[in-house]
Amino acid sequence: MVYPITNRDHSLDNDGDALLIEQAKEGDTNAFEKLYRINVSRVYAICLRISSDKTRAEELTQDVFVKVWEKLNSFREESRFSTWLYKIAVNTSLIELRSRKRRFARFINFSDLLNFDKKVSISMGTSIDLDKAVSYLPEKARLVFILHDIEGYKHDEISEILSVTSGTTKAQLHRARRLLREAMEK
């Protein structure tokens, strides 16, 4: 699976957008639809990168916009609309990912778990597939890598989205890059 590099400057964050946001807050579905159309591809890309499943990413994208509609009145313009929106997308995707991991853990055989690292190591060593390597990164390192190196966010923006310090995002990005280098060298 190849992910397009997205340009975050296509998001809403100028004076005309403030009007759309206000109209949507007042219940204007046409204004909300414009917000949706402008942001849906970026939200889908984030959901896809986190879930690694096209069908699930489509469902998550819809879930995100339902939450945005429900919570729109809580948006206070203290941050950019796009930052607020992507934080909802990341959190929605993470909640689903953690839930999926818990469901999976209930059905996994312990002997399969012991052999899992060997399987990952073999597939990583035989195929230099960055997307697959990224999907094997630890959750926090993967998120920071996606948001920084693929989506183009700065560390202060990532720290706001993930509710962590900038130092944490820098450490996680360093960890992600190191793990990817190691995976590619195998």
C-alpha cells in the first residue's frame, strides 16, 4: 500500500473558514458539508495510516465527522480547526486500534505469539516495504512518524494533537527512525 504525501496547507484555517465553522456551529449542514469535503481526504489518510485497513479507515473517517458534528460547539478557536479535527481523527483511530488489539489478544494462541517476532523479522528482512515497516512500529512512535515525516506537522503541533510534550515527540520520532533503519538493514 502506498500512501500519498499530503499537504496540510489544504486544510481550513483562514478567515473564510471561520465563517464556515460558525455557520456549521449554528446547524448549517451545507457549511458542514464544505468543511467535510475540504478535510475528508486528509482525515481518511490519517485513519488509513493508523488502521492499515481501507474499509476500517472509511468507517473511522465517518465516525470522525460524526464526532466533529456532535462536538463542533466545543471548538473554541484556541487552536487551528485542522489541528482540532486531526486530534479527533487520531484519537478515534487509536481507540479503535486499541480495541482491536484487545479483541485479538483474547483469541491469540500463546505459541503463535512466541513465533510472531520470527515471522515479522523474516518478512521485514526479505521485503523492504516501508509501509509494512511503519505498521510494525510501536504505536506512539508510528503516530509521531506519520504526523511528522508523512503529514508534515511540526513537533509543537504534534504535541498538541497527541497531548504530549515536544520533547516526547522528538524522542518518539528518533525511535521510529532508528527502528525503521534497523528493519530496513535486516
